[in-house]
Amino acid sequence: MPAKHKSVETKWYEAREAVMRTVPHLGRRDFFNVMGASAAAIMAKGLLPPHSFQLVEVAHAQAPKPEKFTFAYVSDTHLYSPKLNDQFIRAAMRAVEDVNRLDPQPDFVLFGGDLAQLGAKEELDIGRQILKDLKAPLRMMVGEHDWYLDMGDQWRDYFGKETYSFDHKGVHFVVLMSVMEKDFWTARGLTPEQRMKTVAGLDNSTQSAFEVGAPQRQWMSDDLAKVDKKTPVVVFSHSPLYKYYRNWNFWTDDADEVQAILKKFDNVTVIHGHTHQVLSNRIGNINFHGLLSTAWPWPYAPEGLPKLTVAMDRSNPFSPLDGCGDGRIDMNADGLADMIYNLWERNPMTVPASYLKSLGKTNLPSATMLKTY
Amino acid sequence: MKRDILVACTLALLFAVAGAIAQQRLETIVTLCDNETEIVIAGLKPGQALEHGAAFQVADRFMDEWKKKNPGSNWIMAMNMKPGPPIAMQVRRTAAAEPVSATKQAGVYSGFTAADEFIWKTELDKFVAEGNRIFHDAQAVGGTIGVSCDMCHPNAANTHPETYPKYQVQMQKVALLRDMINWCIQHPAKGKPLADDDPKLRAMEAYIMAQRAGKAMEPGKH
């Protein structure tokens, strides 16, 4: 490409690189001056800086005792066969590029479920291919769009068990399959394709409510029995582990039982996909954060929106990627998570753990410009 | 169900006296709402209302006649499945159910009966249901990339039909709801826009508006 036709993006990266080249040559005092000035410039523009702004990383370096780390997420890509529709494929690739550009790299990347649109092998294939490009390790979660064609057979074949747990830098992570549905298909004589399409319709009331289900709750109780109550716990679930709006399955039917299992812990964070929107909640000891989709944003439900949610701005239908994005989660020293929404067409939005823990009294996220209808 | 049908037909009978009327012979020919079955009621003046019990008997006769012609059929199913344009199940005269009193006005467009409302609701529901079907079907809407309307607008959320017409900044003109539906068909769904009088477009308009029943009209709202 001729040098005189540089894109805005290219220019921005060149400017950023130039700044970064000078950083190692700065003395400690100069460094703080530069960072302070940048922070002031950002404040002057009215942007809330994402929480892991370099000053915070410096604090991390000075006090290495608590384990702070970050992980990134990509969620709800809803991929189609490339022959039918490549726009969601391109969006998923953009998210992977975003994550790969994070510096420092996240410790791992959570995929929040609904990799495929209709659970087809072809869709999961392209998704797996795209996610292979991630530099950081990948942690997979399953969504209903991946599941109801073959009840998860292909997905498990590619990505392993849908329910598992792991420990990372002092935090215990639990990954659930929260989109179990009671059998509505056998009595109706539905084919696997019809079953999948029914579940894929958000407002299709033929399907039943999502649930974690008794066997998985038992597994979860057993898994968490070994974990000290002071250990921070982070749960990944595709559906929100509370009751927001039943008609769209923004809902987990046995959420109360699952929350009860988590009750003994001091600090719990639930991170969920499915809702395709900025969504924040706190119930008892649990902070809840929703993930953005790369494919399309869902409107806020007509009722049940948690009071603590600072809504994201109304998305512009004329801009296909508006309201979509990916993001990063910064784990604080206390084991609670700050959520950074990297909205592609607008300023990033941070929902700090302290905002939720104070029940909205401190660290308010930036407010919306236009209310939803 | 049978009772409902009877009531509907009876009420229709009371006021929907149609067909040929032979005044000299003092009889009234009444047509059932399948537009085919006719029976003669002797001694009934045109426009005169039958007594409640007598009307029920006539309704029973109607249903018996119809069942004779359509053995093993169910009335509602048969009406719904009938090919061709929807049957005009209109009530041709809508005189008040009770005798017109001195204090009430009467006219062709007053005093709707339960039968009228039953029919109107059934017709509207069918129209809205068709819109619902198209709204949820990527192919029916004419899309080419498997994207259907409900994928961004579950239960037609965020379509806010009550805000149209309004100046749509991105189109640089005042848009009606149908313009925005067509925009969505062309862009997110990658299909061809529908003609303004296309039955699919009309049905989708009906579905979208029906989802926002009770909202205040706010044309021009942004």
C-alpha cells in the first residue's frame, strides 16, 4: 500500500509505537509525568480509562504479593457456513486480532459460548479454525447454539468436556453448561434440525427454560467442597445465573440453587454470555457480568433489567458492528473482576468490581447518551 | 368449543339477516357465514330480531345443515384451512343487540356484538400470525444470508413503530416503519426490498405494531 494512504488505524499504531519506543528511556519521574499527562488528556476527553491503564500495571509491579492478572474474552460469534454468510466470521476474526494485540497478553482467553449459529459441524469447524489463531491459551464454554443439533457431540469432540474447573493464580474457576433444557422435542416429534432452530429462536416459547440441572449442581458442590471460602471463585456460564427475563431465556431456572452453592465464598464473580449486551448485577456475595457478542447486540429486555446495570448506548442499526465487541477482565488482588467492554464502534466501558460491591455507590461506569425505547 | 361457535353464529344470526328476502311471504332467508348454507325462517320480518331461544335453535339447524354437507369436519378448522382468499365473515348489519332505546343512537357503525369482535379478532390474529412467521424466517423475508428479523428484534423489540414517521438521519428523509423494515431486509438480511403493498410487508407491519400495543404514539421521536 502506498505510504501516503495510511489508514487512521495505521497512523494510530505508528503513533503508539513511537510513544512506546521512548518509554524505556524515561526515568521513573518522567514516566509518571507522561502517564499522568495521558491520563489527564483522557479525562479531559471525558473518557473513563480502562482499569488496567498502565499506572495500575506499575502498581502491580511494585507490589507483587497479591496475584493480579488479566484474561480476555470473545463470545457469541454465531458463525454460519462461510458459503452462506461470512460477516459474522469476519467479526470473530476481528475479535481474535483484538485479543492478540493486547499487550501484555492475557493469561488466557474465555470463549463464552454460541460459537456456531445452528450447531452444524461446518460452523464449529470454522470457529475452531479462527480460535486457533489466538496466541493465549483458550478456555471454552458451550452455548445452546452449539448444542441442540447433536446434543453437544461435535462440540465435545472438538473442545472436550463442557463442565470443568481449574485453578489459576489463586483463583478457582468453574465452567458450567447452563443451557440444559427439558425435553420439549420428543413429544412434538421434532427433528434435530427443528429442535436446534426452536432453541435458536430467542423469543420462541416452544422451548423450555435453561437450567444447570441437578447432576451438574451436585458436581459443582463436590468440586467446591475442596475450595477454601477465602479463595476467589469465578464461574463461567453461558446464560446469566440469575432470573432476568424468562421469555428470552435471559434466565437460569435453577439459579437460586446455584447461587446457594456459591454462598459460602467471600468473593464470587459470575461471567456469562448469551445476552449480547453490557449487563451488570450483584446478588448477595456474587458479582455478575455479561459479555458482548461479536455478531449482533440484543436489545435490553422489556422488564427485569438489574438496577445496577448501566445500559450501553442504543446501537445504531446502520453500523453493523455497533454494540458488538470483545473485552478483557482484570482480576484484582481481592479476587474480584473488573470488566472492560471493548465496544468496537465507541468508547470502551469499564464496570469495576468496586462499583458492584458498593451497590452502585462508587466508581459509576459512564452513562448512556441515548436511552433505549 | 361447540358452545362458542353456536353463540357466535347465533349472535350473527340475530343481526346478520342477509340473502334474499321475500317480503310478501313474510319469511327471511339467512346465510351461514360459510357464504353457502342457507335456511328459510318463516314468519320472520326482515330486520326483526329473533328471540334468544329461537335464535339458538336456528343456529343448531345451521350447524346440522353444515355438518350434513361436511361429514366429519370441524367448523373452525374447515374455515381456517379453506383455500383461496379469506372468507368475508363480515356482519352486514350491526343493529344493537338490545332493542334500540330512546337514549341510544343506532347506526351501521355502532353497537358491535361479541360475534363481530370475535370475527375481527380472528382475522387480525391471522394477519399478525403471518407477520410473525415472516419476521422469524430468513427465507420468507427474502434474505440471502440466513439472517431473520427476530435475530436482532426478539418479539419485535427495538423496532419502536410508535416513533414513525420520523426523520431518519441515515436515510436523510422522513421514513415510515415500512421504509425501515425494507432497509433491514436490504442490509442486515441482504435481500431485495418489498413493494409497499406487498402482503409480506403489510403482515410484518401488523406484527410489529401488535407487539407494541398500548404504547403512546410519538411520531418523530428519536
